[in-house]
Amino acid sequence: MWCRRRRVLQAKPEVVSVAKKNVLFVCSQNKLRSPTAEHVFASHPGIAVTSAGTNHDAENPLTPELVEWADLIFVMEPVHRKKLTSKFRASIRDQQIVCLGIPDEFDFMEAALVSLLQRKVQPYLPTP
């Protein structure tokens, strides 16, 4: 007996690609402020985050590749913006660079730092 297979076509699920915004947090040593920011915003929807330091001996030194990767760059102090724009001028295209004005007086994940970061960074991030 011949059995004819019926071919059932299933609709493919629609793939909706939502581009994530690449966010880079920058401080001097990449030990306290920028890693705290990276940790705080790591699970924020619509963004990918990383952090780096402007000093040559930073935990994760700032590189041209990181600057080029970023769509939005947060620096902690004006000196970081100055180092970023002078040392990485060739890598800066149309990234928004925001100075948060957060001094180097906080410990990693200190509650006051987390609160300050949330208040100052949140307005620039995509809403969920």
C-alpha cells in the first residue's frame, strides 16, 4: 500500500532584530567606577556594556577597538574625556560622549556610587 506523505509547511517565526546599543564606561584604572557601572547596567535591555581605563596600566586599558565598538561612551571625569579625545581621535566617529562628573572617591559597588550612576546614566539609555 502506498502512503503519500503530506508535506506540512510551517511558518517560520519572524526574526525581529533589535540592534543593541554598545555602551562603554571609562575611568582611569578600570578598578572601581567603570567596572561598577558595567556591572550595574550589564542586564539593562537593549544595550551591551563594557568598561576600560585611560591609564596604560589599567585593568582593561582603553583601545581604539573599544572606542570604535562603542555607540555611547560615558567618562567619569573631564580628564577622561580629554584623554579619550586626544589619544583616540582617529577612532571617534559619531559616538556620543557623556561626562558623568563622578570623582574617584567611591569603592567598587558602593551604594552611593550605584545610586549616582543610575541617576546620571539612565536618561541616556533606551527604555525597555
